[in-house]
Amino acid sequence: MLAETTQNQAKNLGSRITEARSAANQSAEACARVMNITPERLELYEAGEQSPSLPEIESMALFLNIPPDYFWSDHPEIPAEPAGKSVDYGRLIALRQRIIGVLLAQARAQVNFTPKQLAEKVDLSEEQIRSFEMGEQPIPLPVLEAMILALGTDLEQFLDQKGPIKKWRLSHETLQRFQELPPEIQEFVTKPVNMPYLEVAMRLSEVTVERLRSIAEGLLEITY
């Protein structure tokens, strides 16, 4: 059952990769390069015969300028133009692979699972689990998701929290929130002449409710 689920996830993931790359008008060679793999390996990913690791997906998402969860979300966003960022993708993937291994070991320890117990839960060998945790080999995303499910945690805990992907996500989320504002507020915010008002609002947002109430009462006394 687990193997069948993993195969279905691999197929869906492959379709998303193909859609994202095509929508961004990027070649297989360009995407394979940022994922630090060969075009032939990417072809296997897109066919659903193999699955990329989370660091590979994150790097592709950064390159294509789309949220990483595009590849597993129920309601994916339409990919934008490639970001064109100058990033050492190979180094980024290697670092993220080691970090994910550490996070996996921590999650396993928190539920008092041995590597052997986790291996039995997800139909892998104990040696594979240890290799994943040491960052010695990439973890196919469907396999990582199966382990996460077995450990009772969630994928969000394994996403980049400090590096360029996290910074991109924050920037993207900020832009999304701005676009959801009413047009008149967007116009107000983008006018340099209104910067002093925005700075005052920022300072007021840091003031406690009690302090704001005191200020308001003082203004009433002055007014009346």
C-alpha cells in the first residue's frame, strides 16, 4: 500500500514539475542544472519513475520564482517568470540535504523511534534511514512525506527556515498580502510623501493597548 501511494505521489509530482517548467518556458537542461542533476534524471522525475528530494524541489522553485508548495499543494499557484537569481544551487542542495537529515533524526528521537522502527514503518532498510539522517543521500520527496507521516510531524518543519528560499517565501508572501489590499491603500502606501504617516503607524503598532488608551484620554483632555 505504501509503495503504491509513493508511486502515485511520484506521478503527481512529476506532472507538477513538467507544468511548472513549461509555464516558465524553461528547458529541461536549465532546470536540471539548478537541481544539480542530469537532464536524463529530470526526465525520470517528470515521468514519475523517480522522485526529487525536497532540496531539489526548493531549488527549482527558487529558480522558477514559485512557492515550493506549488509541487504538493491542492491549489497550486500559476508559476511566474524565472527569478534569475545568482545562487550556488549545488551548494544549497547539499547543505539543505544535511539539514533535513538532522531534522529527520530529531523528529525520530522526539517520538522515541529507533532507525530500525522508522525503517519498518516506511518499508525501508535501517541503513537507508541512517544514510538519510547523515545527509549522505537525497531523500525522495514522497519517501520524506511517508516518514513525516509516520513520525506525526509535518512537511513545513522541513522547509528552509533561514536561507534564500525562506527569504524568497517571505518576500512572496508580503507581495501577496500587498496585492490583497484595497487599491486606495496600495496607492497610499506607495507614495513617498506618505512615509512619515506609515512610520508613525509602525511605532503605534508597538505600543501597548494600555498606553494607547492613556494617549487617547490625554488627547481628549486637551481637546475638551
